[in-house]
Amino acid sequence: MFEEMLAELNTQIRSMILENVKDFISLEGQFPIMMTREETAKLIGISVNPFDEKYRYNSKKHFPKPDEMGRWNKFEVIEYFKKGIK
């Protein structure tokens, strides 16, 4: 029974690692680490105007804040959506 639990845990860990690596590889080439509002909107699959209304002006309380140059960190945005915060 203990060996089965370890095997299942090992499978879950490998699956999680592969999913994260796949996300990183597929997004790394398409978007810079620090993204403009247009790039951020494209990453999350919406146009710029809905992005401004829903995320840029922070009606979404936990959405990552832009830096002083108005850019968003790609990894923070991805993590926000992975966590499913609303």
C-alpha cells in the first residue's frame, strides 16, 4: 500500500513538472518577461479594451500590478490564472 502511494505521488509530481515546463516553453518564445498592456491582453486572450476595464485598472483585486513603466511580469500573470483567483 505504501509503495502504491509513493508511485502515485511520483506520477503526480512528474505530471506537475511537465505541465509547468510545457507552459514555460510555449510562452517563453511568444512573450517577453515584462509585457506591455497589449502583450498582456494577448497572453490572456482578450482585446485591450476589456483588459483595461477588467485588469489594468485593478477591478480584479489580486491581479499583478504593473511596474513603474506600465509593464506586467509574464510569470506573475500566468500564476494568477493558474491559481484561479477571481
